[in-house]
Amino acid sequence: MEDNANPALPQAALSRQLSQMPSSRLSRERLEQLLGAVAHKPPRIAVVGDAMLDLYLKGDVERISPEAPVPIVRVRERKYALGGAANVAQNVLAVGARCELVAAVGRDSAGLQLREMLAEQGAEPRGLVDCDRPTTTKTRVVARNQQVVRVDEEVDADLSGDEVTRVLDALQRAIASADALILEDYNKGVLLPAVIRAAIAAAKAKGIPVVVDPKFRNFFEYQGCTIFKPNRRELEGALGAAVDVSDARALPTVLERLQAEHLLLTLSEQGMALISRAASGAAGAAGAAGAAGAAGAAAGAAGTTSVVRIPTTAREVYDVVGAGDTVTAYLAAVLAAGGSALEAAIVANYAAGVQVGKAGAAVVTPDEVREAASH
């Protein structure tokens, strides 16, 4: 992110803009059709990106170290969790789909732990590429439910040489049998431009949807994807002062620059905004007509785009960690099951509302989505 990036725009201005956008709802019947399609014939989803391992060391603090003014944490519990693209993969599996993860892992104990956890979840292991770098590991030391320190072990430079070749081979194999593709970027070196272009080209050649969860480094490299899903901070940071994201008239310009079919802007407690090209946007609104009460799309930029507001469904926010991964997984699963971008966004929004009510990067099941929709 550049030093002169535009600071966050006033929340009140964004709220006023969103309040003018039409909302959409999904009928219970259509929701059952989509979730039932995933359960009846589980789609295969390829996830390509940066896999991480999270380690939580939990304990008590009773005194300060005599060596330095820091607390001594006596560890009582050690807990591992999947992070990054690996967490997206386990969310895909929780939806009921099948998943192959293409990622780089180190030849170390963390890499072995990550492999074992993915195998337990049912993910296919052939896409994991051994590399001469440590497995990205984030260790959080927690005492009395408060994080004391986080230690990151990683090398985030782009992969190079034979490692890139093996990642490209793995993604081609994964996409060849996939019904949807997720590109999950955490700026840890897997999704370099050559890998991004090859993945999107292979997916387009096969005719499957591509869902992108971007980060700053290669933000504008994902041209041609189906749904581009940044959050508000990421979008503002990448665009700098060029676009006022609280102005719907400017959003079509953003979509054009990104060259995506749909821009799904996640807005925390403000829910989501789905910005679509005219042809695909119209199809999306029509597809959600199965969505009784879908309000349609607000025309923008002389009728070239549509903007639909999707309000948050969260009843209680406990922890937002992992909510974006849950949204990404449900987007891909619903698209692979034949849903429109609008329908996928609505279902993913239900899932996000459930996820933020849980602690940590938890998964959300279809039954939990059904319950959330009933409220």
C-alpha cells in the first residue's frame, strides 16, 4: 500500500450510500435448492493460494520475567488451526463440496502438521508443493483470554524456479477436474502474476467460475475473474485517492479497472455490496428471482452496471477472524452448484453472519446457514 493512500472514508457517507441501494432476499425454497445441489452432487473446488498454520499457546501469567519487563506465560494448552488458503479449504469441505488445495509448504514439522490436518478434513493432498522455505506459521501466545504476543515464521518472497513450475503443474491438474476455482492471496509468494494468469486462463478455458480474495501486492492482476472480493480497506488502499468508494457513480469505474464480472465489496457491519456488469448483473438479478422479493439492481454509469446491497445478517459479533474465508468458500460452492453471483453473495452473507458469532476461524455448516436464513 502506498504512503499516499486515501484514508478511510467517513462511515456515515458510506452508510447513506448503502441505504439507497436496493436489497435482495433469497426464498427458502431457492436456498434449499442451492444447498441441496451441493449435497446431492458435491462440486470439486480447487483452492490455490497461501496456506498457513496457526498455533495457539494458552496459559497463565503469574509473574514478570527477571530477564526483561515481560510476562512469563506458563503454557497449559497447545492448539493448532488451519489458516489462510488452508482455512478456505476446510470451509469448502464444511459446505459439503470436495476440495483440492494447491499451496507451498515447507519441509518442516509445521508442514507435516498442516498436511495431517488437511487429510483429516478430507482435502486432497496432491496439490501441496514442498518448498525450501518454512511453512508460514503464526504463533499466538494467549494468557487469560488476552493475546500477549504473536510470532510469525515465514518467507513471503515470491516463489521462483522449479517451485513455480511445480505449482503451475499442480494447479493445472486441480483445475482440470474442478467445478470452480478460488484464488486465495495472502501475499506469501504463491500467487505471483504468472501463476495468477495461468490459473485464470485454465479456468476460463474449462468454463468454470473464479472467485478471488485479493491482497495488495497483485491487486490488479486478476483480470477476467468471476467475483473479485476485497474488503473496503483493501479496495481503498489499492486505489488510493482515485475513487471514492462511497459514491455509487464511481463504482463502475472500479469494476472496469479490475476487469472482473462482479465486484463483491465486503463492508463489515454494513454487509456487502455487489457491483456487476450489465449483462452478468441482469442475469444475477434474474437468477435471484427465485429469490422472492429480490429488489433488482440499481443502474449506474448509464446502465452499464448494477449495484445491489446485501445487509448483514449477524445477530452477535464475537470474532471476525476467518469470516472472509467462510464467505469465499460459500461463494465458490454456490456458483459451482449453478447459482448466480447474487445468490452466491446472499448465501455467503448468511454464512458470514454465523461465523462472526463463533470464536476464531471456525467453519459454518449448511444447516447453520439454513437456521440463519430462517431468522
